[in-house]
Amino acid sequence: MDTPDQAALREAVRDFCLKHGGPGAWDRLTGELGLTGLAVPECYGGAGAGLAEVAVAVEETGRVLLPAPYLSTALAGAVLSGGDGASGVAGGEFLPGIASGALRAAFVFGFGSQVTASGGRLTGVARHVLDGAEADLFVVRAGDTLFAVRAADTVVTPSPTLDQTRSQATVAFRDAPAQVVGCAAERAEDLLRVMLAVESAGAAAHCLDVTVGYLKTRAQFGRPIGAFQALRHRCADLAVEVTSARATAYAAVRAASPASPAELAVLAPLAKRYCVDVFWHSAAEMIQLHGGIGFTWEHEAHRYLKRAKTSQLLHGTPAELRRLVGQRAGLC
Amino acid sequence: MNDSQFRAEVRGWLTSALASAEFACLAGKGGTGRAHEFVAERMAWERRLGADGWIGLGWPEADGGRGLPWHRQVIFHEEYARANAPGRVGHIGEQLVAPTLLMFGTAEQKARFLPGIAAGTELWCQGYSEPGAGSDLAGLRTRASVSDGEWHIDGQKIWTSLAHVADWCFLLARTTPGAERHHGLSCLLVPVRQPGIEIRPITQITGTAEFNEVFFDDARTAEENVAGEVGDGWRVALGMLGVERGVSNLGQLIGFQREFSSVLDMARGNGSIGDPDIAARVTDAWIGLQVLRFTTEDALGGGDAAGGVVTGGVASNITKLMWTTWHQRLGELAVDVAGQDATLAGPDYGLTDTQRLFLFARAETIFGGSNEIQRNIVAERGLGLPRG
């Protein structure tokens, strides 16, 4: 499925995440690997690749729940570049910073936010801004238009979060100077859903991977517990879900090409709903199949459970996204 | 010829063949849960397919096929489904027996059997399951031994599709007395219409019959009619199960889309789409169908490797678990949408398409390796979990 370049990128990111997945990872992630600039045109210091490459990196960083605002920053690079290629209005000013890692970005979308635009300035308060605490730049939806706003022109209040691997903030805009971004707001929001789907597919695969590894080594009743059919079948069901989630996430990535707007409008909420649900189920099963150890703070399982639930509740709940799919596909 | 020209050729042929006086009655007939319909006409249809070169698309040209790559075969199956062409009666010969003979058969066997399959004139059934050997196929007890240059066969097979119309049976039997489990088995090619074979249809929960019991009482076949080596039948039989590459799966999805659309139309027509629970289930069914399509396309493209977690060539097991479960849920949704009307049957237990879908889908999670067996395979081969 990957092109040779994508496969090399995947290997590099996976290797990086295994070795340097700590809080100090940002500089190497951006400097050595240049990952935030994947979708930024070369003239702004990026790699000039596209959303498909961003997706590969998002899946791999999602696998380890990399505690860095990677998804939002790399996607902002794509969105400010006009999606794929052509530079948007606000692009030139911010893209070099995104590509170098100097600027961290976060998205401010409809759910839980009331931000309005007037005369090139934004006013309002947005809650639950993912990756908001460390952001230098906000990409904000006001009406159907997307704006870029410097964090320095806003008041950012970080919130303690259930999922401690991804920050949230409340962001207050008071006549904050804003520049129009040349990407439709709805498209940008759908692209964020696609990337959350991809991230969830990667994280769900990790949950299954770790669980299967545990079932092979943990012995009870004189044999590895993975030999018990009651547990094997649950893993097989997860394998079906994880495999299909990945296929669905990448189908949505392919639909993100500007040539297929109608397809993206349907597949973005569809993929987010399906993949995050699979992630949630995988994380819940990870805890159950690990038994008591899976309930401890030291074990990684709870971080996945919390990330899954957070991803499920933000940027469209399962019920909201189902309604959206039904409407956009012309079903009901 | 490029792919779209090939697609146009297939579509053109199907359109005109299905518009002919002889076959116009066959649109949508003989599919899932309705294998009893128009059997004679579908046998004639098989011969028409064969005469015009549409059987054996993927076989090598030297063996009477057209040597087409798998994506061209997918195109054929997609167009076949789109045209609402009838359920095949020759698919066991074409898609299971022929590939097995191409892999394991002698030159004489290929010369003897492939032309009849390609022409649609010789139909096949597959004798694997027995009353005491379902999921545990290696427990089979049908036995065969050679005497006077012939195999003599005794035993019983069950759930044999198309046995009542087939000319030949691809039979897995124990040929080494006293051997156990997967040892001492052979794959015999047995003519079906002979005094030693009795076929009894099994009436199923739809009130119709599409599977049979097949009784062997000193049935005969020539000594050379063994696919692969004598005693090597387990490997040959598993090879047969493995040859199905899933080229027909995308075609099947077109049929599913058609069924989904009719459920949606019914829900709109009777107003049940206004019920939030029904609306949610309709949307979930549609989402599930898209997920199934993406997963099937990935499986055909060999795309399950990059994820890393699930390996071992279990893509077809994964898609079997998915499509059977999805289809079963669609059948449940369909009768719930139909509502009280779905509780009535017609004269002679005549059923609506909705009721037939609802009932027949219960078979799909059982046949072709029950879903519990599929989960075992995914767990062992796909995830490397230890055997129980």
C-alpha cells in the first residue's frame, strides 16, 4: 500500500518513536526528520510531499501516543499550503516556521467554540482546543472561513486533561488580528477528522500488538492464556477491526485529494467514527485482556483508553458523525 | 485492449446475452438463498458463458483459459454483478476444481476435465463435509480403496451444494485404512450419476433446498482419477481452499449495495426511516458496507502487511468474518424495516426477498468454515497465538 518513499518514511518515524518517544522529541522530530514540513512546499523549507505522507507519520506517532502536537502542526502545514501544493493567503508568513518546528499549531473548530470574525479580527472563546497549550499559531474556523491567528494575540489557558499525552486549552480571542487561510473551513475540519482516524488506526494496532504479545507470554492453568479460545476469538475480532480501520482510514486519506471533495465530505466523518470506535474497543480490550496489570498506572493501557475516549468525544461524537454521514451520503 | 475497453466488452456481452429471449428470465435469479430457481435455464446460461469464452478467464491460455490478470477477473465479476446476472452453477468447477487441477493435476487430467468446465457442459460439486466432520474436517470417515483398477467408495457427505445438478464430485476420502486425522486422505474425481451414489436434498430454514446429502455405497471411479498423490489429499484440499483469491468478492459487494438500496427504499417507502433507531441502523449498515469495500480492496491488493500486526495471509478469513456478519445484520434490519408484514408468508411458504435474505444469511456465518473457525485461523496464523 505504501509507495517506496512512504515505506522508508514509515520506517524512519517508527524507529524514531521507539528510540526518542519522550517529551524532548520535538526538536529531533522537526530538525532531523523534518516531519512537520512534510506537506509544506519546498520553497518554504518543507518536503513538498502531501497528506498521504503526513498520514504515514501521524499513524506512526499515533501508535506510541507521541506527546507532541505533531498531528495538528503537520496538518496545519498542509492546510496553510492550500491543502496540496498552492500556497494560501496566510501561508507564506507561517509555513517556514511550521516546517522548521519553530511554530506549533492547533485547530479551533466548531464543537464547543463560539468565535466570530469582523474586519479581519476574531472575537470569542474556544474550549477543548487540542494541542492548544503549547501552540504558537491557531487555525480557527469562524463561519465558513478559516483564519490564522498568532497565539501571542490570544489568551491561552491550559486545562488539565484526562489524556495526559495531548494538551487542551481554552483560547480567548479579543479583537485578535487574523489572516484568511485559503482552504475551506469545512474541508480543513474534515481533514482533521481524517488524521484523527489515521492516528486512531495506528494506536488501535498498537493496542492489539501489545495485547497479543502479552497473551503469548502470560501463563495461567499451566499454559499461555492466548491458547484459550475465549481470549483468542476476542483478539481475532480485534484483528478484523484493526485491519478494516486501517483500510478505511487510508481510503479517507485518498479521498482528501482536492479532486474529490464530495467523497471527502462523506469519508472524513465516516472514517473518524469507525476508526476511533475501533481504537476505543481495542483499548478497552487491552485492559481487560491484561487483567490487573492493565489497570495499573505504570502500564501504558490507560493512556490509550483515555486517548481513545478523548478522540471519540471531540471533533464529532459517534452519534453526531453518524448523522453527518447519513446526511452527506443522502441516506436520511 | 485496456481495462476500460475490457469492461465495455464484458458489459456489452452481458447486456445483449441477458436481453435474449432465452435468458431474459434470469435477471437476479439463483443468487443468495435462491439457488433453487431456474436451474435448467442457469445450466444453459453456463454453456452460453462457456461458448463465448467467459469461463476460465484467469487460467493459462495453454490450458484453455484467457490468461487474464486478477484485476481483469475482478472487472468481469463486477460487471456480472452490476448486470444482475444469475447465480452461477459452474463456479465450483471454474473457481475451485480447475485451479486445483492446474496446481496438482496431471496433463491427462487437465486435458480431460478443463474443457468441460470451460465449456460449461460439465458441472462440479465439492464433497468435503460429513455429518461427523464439519469444522473438524480431518475427522472425515468416507473411505475409498482400489480394486480391479477402480476406486470403491463408501460413506456420506453433507451440505454438498449443487450435487443434484453436478456431473462430477471433487471428493475428499480416506484411502489409507487405519490412518487418522489429516493422514491417508486423497482427492478423488468421481462421476456423480451412477448407481452407487444417492443424493437427497436438505430442506433448509427457507423451506427450499440448495444443499444435499450425498450417500456413497460402493460408488466407483477410475483409478487414475486422483488429484495429486494418493495419500496427499489434505495438502491438495487445503490448496483448493487457498486458491480462491477473492476476485469475486468485489462483485459480491455490488450485490450487497443493491440489497442495501432496496432496504433503504423500503424504509423510505413505509416511513420507518423516520424512526431514529432505524435511521441509525440504516446509516450503520451503509458505513459497514463502505468499510467492507475498503477492506476487500486492500485484501485484493495484498495490503494487509504494512500494518504489521496482522500477517500470515489471513485477509480472506478477515473479509469472510466481515461480510457474513454485515450481511446477517442487513437481513435483520430488512425485516425490522418491513415490520409486521414480515411476519406473514405467501402460499406454499413463498417468501419475500427480505425474508429470504433474513433467513439465508444465517447460513453464511456457518458455511465455508464457520466464523468460529475463521477466528481460530486469524488468531493462529494472523496473530501467532498458540493453539488451544
